[in-house]
Amino acid sequence: MTNLLVLKEYLKGIYGKYEIYITPVEKFLLSLITLILINRKLGYMSRLNSMTIVLVAALLSSFLPMNFMVLLAALFILLHLYAFSLECAIVVLALFLVMFLMYFRFSSKDTVMVLLTPICCHLNIPFVMPLAAGLTGTPASAVSVGCGVIVYGVLEYISDSVSTLNSMDAESAMQKYRYVVDGLMNNKTVLVMVFAFAITVLVVYLIRRLSINHAWTIAIAVGALMSIAALLVGDLMLETNISILPNIIGAAISVAIVKFLQFFIFNVDYSRTEHVQFEDDEYYYYVKAVPKIAVAKPSKTVKKITSQKKDVTPPPRAVSSAVRKSDKSGLK
Amino acid sequence: MLNEERIILMTKMASYEEHEGKQNMAIGNYFRSDYISLQIMKTVISATLTFAIVLGIIGFYHFETVMKEIYQVDLLEAGRRLLLAYVIFTGSYTFICYLVYSYRYNRAKKSLKKYYSHLQELSELYEEDRR
């Protein structure tokens, strides 16, 4: 445990020192993973599948605000869908617009959850997001995670229905359109997932704010159980045939991941190194404020061992025992 | 002479101005009523657009039925129902946004109050130096 705490302090130090480089790299990797996954899942527009375009887009998002990455991902999805079928593109565009106008317009910090939730769902660890959102966010994060699940559900539905949509005539645009809207409105699995995730976010948020020992750990455990219970209830009510066993395994893995994140990320104040500039009447100040590290790292000491000389004094143990003996004799 | 205490205070203030202070200052420039009414205006526009999009999606979905029954339906009654749905939707959404923006305004003002007290402290430090 001590080693882990020391490692955490090291990480904190490294992040504080190199934050200016680490953040763009993180953004670049997240953007790259997102775009590659979109291309793999949809990939109907061959031009966008080119690695050069993906890399350029990821590089752009590495130094632009986080919301640009979300915009870019939405654009990639829409272009792929447009290349596949105009009807799909229209429905998904309407969905994105409604999400933006209703929620993300005034909660722009949460947009990254819409990006991360489908990624976690794709990796079969969907519960990471509601647990993480409950630990770090507000009850409103339930809406963000819900939007992420809806996006994932729609994309999954479209990619699963490619053959059906292709078999429809090009002239029956209305039929295609109805098929996609039906998939969006009557997708019971997505409905159950949204319900389960929203409950999980709220439960985790409420428990982690309690003033009890190990509130965060209890919140994670109860949240995971709650999500499975909510999935079961939703499954029974709506008869969605969600396979529970993979979800239990996914929840267990999610708990482990969130516990790891809690230790290394959520509970650590990665106070950034600040570079600020200001001036007064006399000076221009260019200040670099480096956060102090709370726990001292173990310092390495180099012990020099030299070869013993012949006329050495007796070893300390012998000396002390000799002294003790003389003391005892003195007492007598 | 460089005053260490003053530089620490100025650094903290500059850091605040660069991060959360940026948004708070933008909010703090408005009177409460001005800020909330501007946000509500934006909210009503958003709600109207959303309503139009959803209506468009549903309307297009039932396009054939709509075209068949357009002459048999009481258009005035349908319009009234649509208007009622719009008012309920926009009203409830605007009310939620009103609560959110009121809370945000109060939070920003509280945060700015702290910033202004730091500013006062800073000016006192300069006064001390001049003496």
C-alpha cells in the first residue's frame, strides 16, 4: 500500500511538471481511439477511413478544446451515415441536434461523457461510466451518460441492420426512414440501459456524499449491484432478453477499473503547474507556480562499502557489549 | 522591491482569472434579471427548435397518414392541441433552466465576492508598500 501511495505521489509530481505535454497527448489518444472505433463500426465513407485523415483530426483535437473532439466525432458519424443512407444521417442528425439544444448547450463540460460512454459500451465495460460519473459529477451527469447510451444504441442498431437497410429499395426512402426511427424509438434494450445507468449515477452520487468511512468504496460496490438489479428489473418489465451473466462480469471488471481510477485519478488533486503573467506599475511578472508535494518521496541513499583495514577498531556491537559489561562490573 | 506576499496573492488571482473566474466574470457583468432573461430567451429558442425537429421527425414518419386525413381532421382543434403541447414543453423546460441559471448566477456572484476581497487585500498591500 505504501508503495502505491509513493507511486501516486510520483505520478502527481510528474503530472504537475509535464502537464503541458501530457494533456495534449491524452486528448490525442482519446480522439484517435474514438475515430478509429467510429471508422471500424461504420466506415461507409472510404475517404474518412484513411489513417492520414484520422491522424490529422486527432492532432487537431489534441490542442483544441474537448468539445471540438465531440464535434469531430459527431461529424465523422454523420458523414459515414450520409455515405450509407441519407435517411439514417437525417435521423441521427436530428438526435444530435436535440441533445445539443436540450442539454449540452448549458452543460458543455459533460460532453466528454457522450464520447466515453459508447467507447466503454463497445469495450463491454459499460458500468465504468455511470460509476465514474456518480463519483466525479453531479446528478445531472445521469443525463450525459444516458445520451451516450442512446448514441451507442442507435449506432449499434444501424450497424446491425445494414443488410436489412441495403435490401430495401432505393425508392422506398420512407420505409428506410421509418425503420431507423422505429429502431430509435422502440429500442427497449437502450431504454433499460438508460434507466439502469441513471439509477446507478444517482445512487453512487448520493452514497459518496455521505459522511461515512469508505463512502467512495461503498458507493462503487452498491452502484454496481444497483445497476445489475436495475437491469434485471428492466429486463423483466420490458422483456428485453438482456443476457445478465456478461453484464455481471462487465460490472465486476468495471468495479475494478473504477477502483483503480479512484485511487490514481479521482482522489488525487493533480494540481497543475500554473504559468501566469501579470504586471503592476513596477514589474512584469512571469510566474510558474509549481504545486507542493505533500508526502515525501523516499530519498535514495548510496552507502559506500570500503574494504576493511587491518588495525580497525572493534565493531560497534562489540564496543557496546564491552561497555555494558564494564557498566555492570562498575555497578557491582 | 518585490513583495513575496503580494506576488503569491497576484498569482492566485491570475490563476482564478484564467480558469473558473473567466466564466464567473462574464456572468458577473450582468444584473441578475438581465442575465436570467437573456438565458431564458436562448432557452425558449432552443426549446422551439427542438419541438420543431421532433415534430418534423414524427410528421415525416406519419407522412402518408397525415396526407390522407388532412381534409378530414379538424385543423383548428389539431392546431390547439399542438400549441398546448408546445406551451407545456417549452414552459417546463424553461422553468428548469430558470432554476439552473439562477443557481449559476448566485454561485458566480459568491465566487466573485471572494475575488474582490482579494483585490482589496492587494490594494492594501500596495498602500503599505508606498508608506
